[in-house]
Amino acid sequence: MQTERPNVLTIAGFDPSGGAGLLADCKTFEQHEVYGFGVATAWTVQTDDRFLNIHWLSAEQIIEQLQPLMNKYVVSACKIGIIDSLDTLVDVIAFLKENSPEVQIVWDPVLKASAGYDFHAVETFHDLDAVLASLTLVTPNYNELQQLQSITGEALVKNDQAVYCPVLLKGGHRPDAQGTDTLYEPAGQTIIEPGVEKVFPKHGSGCVLSAAITARLAQGATVAAACRSAKQYVETFLNSNQSLLGYHTSC
């Protein structure tokens, strides 16, 4: 008899191509054998290589979608992707914590689309320290980490230790260690080396990574173990074909 799967949630943008955002997260959840709920933060107009427009949903509209789900189901972990402002992010996290104090939250701070579209003016994200302190993990790439640190006015990582919450620095855009992820926790850092020599870039790979981490956290993995497992999953996803849209396969 199959055991009941943990419930996980993605709060992310709707990408019609299915490569990123809410649809990609739910594909990832299914392959990890967790049950995925999806709440939209925005409707986007895009393909795998072109980003044309975005229509944001307000905090009230996001919470309206969340309310019936949180009332009925126990949600073990949640991934948050693109969101229009810090104020909206604060409201959504407050609602999640009020309704499920133990929920683990992974924030993938998507500040710019891979096709070049900027989602936010820097000034819309201010006073981030309180938000970061409420998270289980934040998963920036190199450029996003620099932006977040410029917003907070201080480093998110000092002496190889996380300041506010665990930080997974993704290796895809790193000038110093291409392909190597570094997890910073309060106790120190964990280096996660690439498991393959070559990969084919994919639209939405950051979304897939954070969703895979969220799924593993819901299944009881530590942050470090979840990050290692997710990297392996993403490498398989990246090498599933040579196009920008990847295929999801079972873990």
C-alpha cells in the first residue's frame, strides 16, 4: 500500500511554455513523489527564449488562492518564485506562517528573466532582513546575491556563514567556480561540486532546482541533503536534451 505523500506548494508565475515557474515546479514535484499545489503570482507572456510581458497579481489575489488550500490541507514546504514587491512577499509569508507555523519556505529570488527582462526596480525590495530571517533557504545565483546584498546594505554571508538564513549560491553564473554550488548555513559552508562535466542550458533551471529542494525538505531531508539531491536532479534535467526546454524524469 502506497504511503500518503507530503503536500508542497509553489507560489510562482505562470509561464505558458511550461519551462519555468508554476508549471515547471509542479512537474518537478510530481517526479519527486510529493503532491504539488500551485498558486499564481503573475501571468507572463513568454516562450523559452523571449520574455514579452508580465501581469502581476496582488497580495490579496495570491492570498485568495492560498486560503482554501491552507484551510483544508497540511502543507509541509513551500517554494516562492517571482513576486511583484517586498510588501507582497511580506504579506504572503505572514499568511503562510499564520496558517502553518512549521511550514518550510524556500525563496528563489528571481529578479531577472534569463531572456533579459528585469522584474523589479531595486528600490521595491527594501528592509529584507526580517523577510530573510523567516525563511528556510534562499537560492540566489551570483548576480542575484550581489543585488540582494546591495539592497540589505550588508552581506548575506560573512566568514563563510549565513547571516539571516541558509543561502544556496547557485553556480550557473559564478565567475569563480562555474557549476559549483555553495550552501552557507550558520554553522559554515558546504561545497556542492557538479556531477557532470557538461550540461545544456535550460529555461527555468533555477525554478526546477528550488522546487526539487522544496520537495526533499517536505520528505524530511536536511537543507544540505536536499540541495545535493536537487543538484543531481537538475543535472539530469539539463542533459535531457539539447533544447532550452528540458524533460523531467523520475528521481
